[in-house]
Amino acid sequence: MLGYRAVLVISGHVLNNVAFVAAAAYFYRLSVLILKDSGAAYRASVLFCFNPASVFYSSLYSESLYALFSLGGLFYLFSGARTVAMIMLALSGSARSNGALNAGYICFEALLQAYDAAIQKKRPMALVTGFLRSTFVFLPFFAFQAYGYLNICVHGDTDELRPWCKAKLPLLYSFIQSHYWGVGFLRYFQVKQLPNFLLASPALSLAVYSIVHYTKLLHQLFQSTSIHEQIIAIVDGRLVEAHESSDVATVLKSEISTGLHNKKQGYWRTEV
């Protein structure tokens, strides 16, 4: 018969590996949705499975669940299933405290919707719903902090209160990171951490190379005249769509076509 601790260890390994596989599946689906390229999505998913930190996804750690809920939440957010996305992103905050930052995706989407509502002269309810959804994503983080404060600072021994209980903003997890793990601004840059930097150097080098390469591609892309015209057409098209039901739609379309024609004529004169 297996003991209680052995069952916990086996269950943890099984749960984390299943969550890892599910996270990879969501990563692939999200990549297909964004990149519109199944081949690139497949290669990205393989790299995700064999990344240097994959050992944390297979061991008894919270990374697998966090990745599952974060990637799943983003997939449903980009798919338009905002309620499911909100729940999964909130669950990511239950797995790891930095999951609360996933509320930023919902805030950004709410700002875009509010901008569209302002253009179309509608009531900007997107800001209200976005605020409520973002607050919901933050709830697990706040709940954990409140649980720790009530158990240690309120119901604990008042003669031996921990230092963080007396802080203006008593955050349990921040105190643990700072006091026991040495987490803080530039505190990780020490000589004794050199082996960890060497361990992370392949992934860091690849990340830096990807950023530089992507920046060069963007620079080349925006140097072309066609991309400028496409951006102008998209923006002007949104303005026309916003006024589609009004009498000025025809005038706007005429102005847009005339403006694009003048831009082309000016470009050809410059080239000649």
C-alpha cells in the first residue's frame, strides 16, 4: 500500500504533466489564431515543450497550472469568449501571484472597445465591464493576501507579530520574496548568481536575437509606402464604418479615395 505522501507526490506529477500537455495544446491553438500559420504555430509549440525551464512543468511546481490557465485564458479572450477567459485568467492568479498581471490583457481590450464606442458615439460600457472583469482577475491575489493577514496578523500571537503585519500595505508574499529569497530591484545581480546567468544565457540570447530581428523587420515594413497606405485605409475605413448610418458616409468615402489618390500622385512625383 502506498502511503499518503507517496500518493501526493504521484498525484502532483500526474496533474502537472497533464496540465503541461494541455498548456501546450492551448499554446498551439493560440498561435494559430494569432499567426494564421499552422506550421509556425507547431514549431513554436515544440519549442515551448522543450524550453530550458520545462523541468518546472514536469515536477511538483505551480508553473504547469499557471501556464494552462494563462494560455487558455488568452486563447478564449482572442476567440471572443470573454467570460471563460476571465475565469481562466483569474485561476492563473490562484496558481501563481503574478497571474494577477493577466488583468492587463482585459484592460487593453476594454480600452480598445471604449475607443470604438467613442468613435461610434455609443455609451462606453466597455470601460465598466473591463474594470469589473479586471477586478475579478485580481480577486485570487487579494484573497490570498487577506487570508494570510487574518491568520497571521489578526488571529496570531500579538506579541510575536511578523514585521510585514505592521507595514502600511501588508503583503505576505512580497515579504517572503524579499526576506527569504532576496527578491528586489537589482538584488539578483551578484557574483554568486553567475552560474544561474550562464544557465539562462541560451534562452536570453535567443530572446535578444528575436527582438532585434523583429525590430528590423518592422523597420523595413514601415519603410514601404504600401504599408502606410494600408494603415491609412484601415483607419479611414473605421471612420466610414462609424458613420455608415449617417448622411456623411458618401462624403467620407469620397474624401478617403481622393486623399489616397493624392498620396499616390505625390509619391510618384517624388520618385520621378
